[in-house]
Amino acid sequence: QACGGDFVGTGTQISVNPNVTTTYFVRGEGGCVTPYGCAQITVNVSPLPDLPSAISASNSFCANQPNQLSVDAQANALSYNWTLPEGWSGSSTNNSIVIQTGSVGGSISVYAQNACGVGPIRTLTANVTSVNASILDIGGTLSAQAQNADYQWLNCSDFSVLDGETGSELIPALQGSYAVEVTENGCSDTSACVEVLITEADVVSSGLNWAAYPNPTNDILNVA
């Protein structure tokens, strides 16, 4: 009398490698064993994680900017492994990750894993758009080097907007530190701050007529 199921082998032990949870039966034959007595054992199989869903981002990124990526959570995943392009930063063992992009693109990949091993790898090829936010200071005139972009000049003392200063050049009226926010191809970046010193020579070269009196003085000096 069979114990049930398909025949898989004989002997005091066998090796099995089921893909799904399976119950195995065994019975002894001959000698002093109980005739037709069957024992059973169930081998529980935990499947490997599936291929993660598509990464929740387009393949276009702005350089040196924060972003968040994610895939759908899997019920049979214990953790996730993320790999980012060179020069990018971010770390996570969850199905989402906060990243800082770099200046070049590359491959983003993620896979899920559990106690039985790792699942297939999901990849996304990332393209990076860089913004030229450099400034030239030519005799106190600040010039953004990006062409055909949008510009907004800023006062670096508090990074407040300079009203009306949206051209590629800035001629500061006051001594201070200035920067420009440049937007091109849907991405924005802010330049380093540039210190501008207003000297007497700058005032003279501006073409303004002015006079200081009394001269000499050891008290109040009037400028007009």
C-alpha cells in the first residue's frame, strides 16, 4: 500500500530540492518494521523575491540635486540593495531611498533579498543635466557664463532676491557679496558667491560728478 504521492527514492535518507512547499511520506519494508506504516514531513519553501517594480523616476535628473526613488514593497522581501552611479550619494535597505545626484549619469539598480537569497535586479539608466552656474567678475561687473538661460541675482548676505535683476549681467551699486541662480533645460543651480568691492576709483570711472568738502578736514566730510 502506498503512502500517497509520487515515488522519489529509497534508502534511509534522500536529498530533495522542492520549488514549493511539499509533504514527503516514507514507509519501511521488511524486517521488523510495521507493515504499511507511513511517516511524513513537510518541507516549507520560501520563494525568492520577485523582480522589483519599475523605479519611480524618469531617466532624466538634474545634477547635484536631492531626489527620492522607490519600488513597490514585496511581501517576501526582507531588505533591498541599491546601487547608484559614481559620484551619487544615498543609502537604504528599504524599498525607497533618498539620493543626491552627481554630475554624471549611470545605472541605478535595486534588488530584493530574503533568507533564501536574492531576486532579479531592476535597473534604470540615468541621464544627468548640468547647469553652468559660473560667474566672471570683470571690473565689478558680474557676468553669468550660461547662455540662453534664465537668471536671478541674489544678495549672499541672506540670499534674498535682487528685484529686477534677471539679466545675464549684474553691476552692483553697493559693496557686498552676490550670486546668481541659473535655470536651463528645466534644471537650476546657484553659483558661488562673489565679493564685490566698491572703491573710489570705481565711483570716478562710473562717470558721476562728485565733490568732497571741506578738504582737508578733521571732522565731517561732505560728498556731493
